[in-house]
Amino acid sequence: EVGGKHMAHLHKADTPLAERLTLFLTSVIQGQCHAELPKGCYIALCSAETEGDDIPEAAQEKILEVGQLTYHGLIELFENDAEAISCGLNQNAQNHARFLVALMHGTSSMARTGEHETALIALVDGAIKGLGLNDSPKTDGDPT
């Protein structure tokens, strides 16, 4: 689940945006690959299944609503964070948020098929650079 503990990384005071995003994405990937939990992400998996006839309409709506929380949280970050604005990420904030959500759905799918956590975390640096934030810190795999 992408929620409180993951999103908290995005709002760490006195932390550069590239580092906050790196911590956020790394935390999400670690959750997707956690040895004691089902691989991937329930929200990503359920969102993909909502088009089927087997899920009640009210459940479909709730799944889609929850699935949008991260997307809207990232848009809010890109539109309101001082550093994001100074980097121009407020321009096309929706596309930047979609890009990161697509990355998270992709890593979720790859985690379910057995891709190793280290390989997935290696994608984070490219994502940060893709946003134009070239000072992405190298992570030791521990977002805390």
C-alpha cells in the first residue's frame, strides 16, 4: 500500500526534493518486495482487475479512489513544494505524477514476477533524473 509511511518521505523538512522522492520510491519498492508480504502492491493489482465483472461496483469505485491518492498527492507536491516549483515541476505536474505512478505500477508488477529488490531500486535514480533532478542521492536501500 502506498500511503502514510511512504508519503511521509515526501514532506521531510530541510531535505532536498531529489532525496525525498528517492526515499519515497525506495520505500514503496521495499514494501513491494517485502519477504513477509505478498509481492507487488494490492492497489496496483486491484486497479488492474477493476474492469472485470467479478468486482462489485462499489468496491471498484473504492479501489480506484484509493489508487488515485498517490497520484493526487504527487500532483500536490509538484504544484506546491517550493523546490519543485523552482525546478519547474509545477509545469505538467500531472504528467510528472503519472510518470512516477507508472513506475510504481511497473515495479509492483516486476516484484510479483520475482524481480529482485536491488534491481528495482536501481530504477529510482533514472526516474529522478528523468524529472530533471540530477542530484539524486544514492540510497543504501534504507529510506529511514
